[in-house]
Amino acid sequence: MNIVLIGFMGCGKSTVAEKLGEVLDREVVETDGLIELEQRKSIPEIFAQSGEASFREMERRLAERLSAREGLVISTGGGMVTVPETAALLKKNGIAVLLDTPFSDCYGRIAGDCNRPNARSRSRDELCELYLSRQPVYRSVADLTVDGSLSVSEIVGEIVRKVGCERESRAD
Ligand code: S3P
């Protein structure tokens, strides 16, 4: 089983993934980073040159490959699981963990970030609207939800504890 971290931009997925990988001695895959590496382009370049729909298709294809792998910690891009087929692929062999982080915390981390085209192009109100519109999607995809306003070690501890239980219940 993979552990798949989901949630809005700036919710803490990358930081938590890194620590979780250390604690569980698992390989960490950053979907954004891997797409950038393979395309030899930054996310803003991909959005500008090919459009968001192409980026979502790259995410879907990556999810297909990752679903065939085991024991990973996967840190997803914030819009990745909004495409139902991509979410289903990630969940085929993964437990989806939602980092439920208040908008104000996310906003503080993403405001004015040039590397996030979906944040850069929006005002605070527009980002809040996007955040609110995605919450039901994240919740419907999530197998587990963790309070993203806790400290990184607390979040990692919660995930390890809850995923342990989840594994047992899935193994029944
Ligand atoms: C996006 C989130 C980003 C990245 C891309 C689009 C989104 O990932 O995939 O800029 O639409 O929410 P982070 O969640 O790591 O910022």
C-alpha cells in the first residue's frame, strides 16, 4: 500500500511527506517534482505552454504508473485528485490521507508564489473560493483525515497510528 497525501496548495503535503518517508523508511514521490523532471519544464512553464488540461493528463498518467508500485509516500499536487480517474488510480493501491489545514494557513504559504500558477493568478477571495469548492472533493477521496494545523511530528505520528489501523482493517 502507498500512503497518498492530498489537500489544498500549502496544506503541508511536501513537508509531511518528507518526514513520513524518514520515519517509515519509505521512498517519497513528489508528483509535481517528478512531472517537472520528466518534462524538463517547471509547472508554470507546463501551464503556460500546454495548459492545465495537459498537466492534469500528465498527472493521470503518473498516477497510473504509481498505482503499480508499493510502499511509497506520495505527495500529490493540490489539484491532482480533483480528476476522478486520477484519484481512483491513486487509491487503487494507496490510502488517501487528507491534510485538513485551515485556509488562512494555506494562504500564508502560497500567497504570491510564482511557482503555483493556480495561486498566482488568484486574489485571496478567489483562492478561498477554490479552497472551499475543493473541500468536498478532498473529503470524498480521503480514507483518513488529519488535522493539518498540528505540528509536523504530530501529523506524522497521527498518520502512522491511523494508517496502521487502516492496514489491519483492510487486511481482514
Ligand atoms: C495545483 C497545485 C500545485 C501544482 C499545480 C496545480 C492546484 O501543487 O500541482 O501548481 O491546482 O492545486 P501544490 O499543492 O504542491 O501546490
